[in-house]
Amino acid sequence: MRESCRICSNSTSKLFSKNGYNVVKCTKCDTIQVEHDKTLDDLIKEVYDTEEHLDLYLTPLSKWERRIWFRESATINFFKSNGGKILDIGCNTGKFLHILDGNWDKYGVEPNLQTAKLAKDRGIKVHVGEIFDAGYDSDFFDVVTLYEVINHLIDPIAVFKEINRILKSGGLLVVHSGNIEALIPKLLGPKWKEIMVPTHLFFFSHRTLNDLLNRTGFSVKKTIFKGGGHFGKYIGTLEYILSDYVKLFNRIPIEDIVVMYAIKEE
């Protein structure tokens, strides 16, 4: 019997199989997800503690990555110019929080012991484990961020409800995700680079991510589309050049990354 949707509990239909797992789509909310019985401990052993994963995140930042984080730092400081308490969920080695400038008290949640230690060495207050057992007070943070994390979550609804609890009224939530409804994923299908099963358990679009945030008490104020990888540096220019001629771009973004900036509703 097929699993019900982990977002809205309605029925799902199979899209395709990959690496022995069914990838399904909710018939109600359209969220695309993997049928699985994984726990966080399973993911730590199979994904986060692997040599491949650690090598990926222990490498120094490239100039291109550094520019991305500086831009993200500037955007957050635009929304919250006075600083405050910021929590990065899935902070890894703390690369983003280390670059973030301004008057910030920096916190992180990270399931991997090795990368969490490196984040702590950078002066970040890191909880090793899940957000649910971190013990943060209600209305504690001014900003919460999730960069390339939402696709790994087992229960996004529960996580975002917990974020809503610990975020101050009017606080900022930043979510970075692949956008499965962009042009490139539509062309590549299961071969799209973000379809890493079972490393990634959800594949959101700008529509389904916006719906998830609305369901959990957030109001999206700004949405940015970006291209993933080094190729992404050129996609925005391509879209700009062709958008006057190809009306399709008004409905389907080329860029396969979406970043949403949302405010906790009063």
C-alpha cells in the first residue's frame, strides 16, 4: 500500500523509481517525495558520516562560494539590520555563520559530530543532534536559516512548526532548496542532480515550498531563483537575454535553486 503524503496526509501517485526507492507525488499538494522508512540515525550512518560527504564539506570555500555567502550575509542584514540571535539548521562546519558579518549571536544545529566540532571551533554555539532536542526557548531567535537542508528532512512539517515556536514574532526564516519545477529539472527528469535518493527525501518547487511555509505559520516576503553549480553563474544572464522572446520563462524559471525569505506571522 502506498504511503500517504508526509506534508498533507493525502494520497500519492508513483512518478518513477531510483536506487530501489519509489519517488511519488501528492495528489493534493503536489509535493514530490521519496517513500522510505529512514530515521535520522540511518541518514547519519549512510550519508553524513560517509567519507564522500565529509570530503565535500571539509574542503575550503572557493572564491565563488565565498561570494555567494557574502551576498547571503548582505541580504540577511538587509532584513535584520540590528542583528540578534541567528540559528543555522544543518550548519555543518559553520562556513556561512563564520562569514556572516554584523551584530549576531550565532547558533547551529548539526547531526554530524566531526563537522559540528569544526563549527564550534569557529565560535558557533552548536547543538549536535536534532532541533527537537536542542531545548531552545520559545520566541528566542531573530533569524533561522536552512541552506540545502530541507530536502534531507524526514518530517518537514514538524521541523517548521518547531522553527515557528523558537522564532520571534516577525522573525526571519530563510530556506534554500532545489526547485523541481524549473526548466532544467523538467528537461532532465530523474537525472537532475538534485534527485539523489535516498540522500534527498523531498523535492520541492517554488509553489510547494511556499505552501509548506504558509501551512506552518510563515508569510513569504521575497523569492529568489538561482542556478545551481558553476553553470548557474550564466543562467540568469541567459534568462534575461531570452525572456523578451520566450514567454515560457514568465511561467517556468530556468534556475533550479529557489531561496525564500519568510516572516513569522504575528
